[in-house]
Amino acid sequence: MSAPRFQKAIVNGAGTKVILTYSETLSSTTASTDDFTVTVDGSEVSISSVAVSGSTVELTLSSQVDHATPVKVSYTDPTGSND
């Protein structure tokens, strides 16, 4: 089984969520906020919640970001496997 491939990421118009889209349906297991890091202009932005639905992951941010500013998202698989 191959791992889902990342396709795109957007920040919603309100600047409160980062929405990640993948090539296939993801595991229904809810990811932890500790599995992701969001960085804007070199500063880490706290994530208040993570929701997985179908092929998308929605990261709700603790503070608003400018949706036009580049955002970096990092993910660490806590299990180390392609699940």
C-alpha cells in the first residue's frame, strides 16, 4: 500500500484554518495537534484542533494568520508507518 500523496494546502479566508488535501481517503484515526507544526514568517502558530475528513486534514489555528502570507506545515507520523 502506498502512502497518500499531498496535493495542496490553503488557508481559509478568515485565516483561522489550514486545509490540506491528499490524493486519497485518509485513515479515520484522528491526528493529534502534536503531529503537526504550522510556521508563518518563521514563527510557530499553535494548532487548537485537527479534523480528518475523507482526503482532507483541517488544522484550526489558535490565532489568525493573513491568508496571503506563505505558511509552512510539517507533519510527523507518530507510528512511523504508512497508515
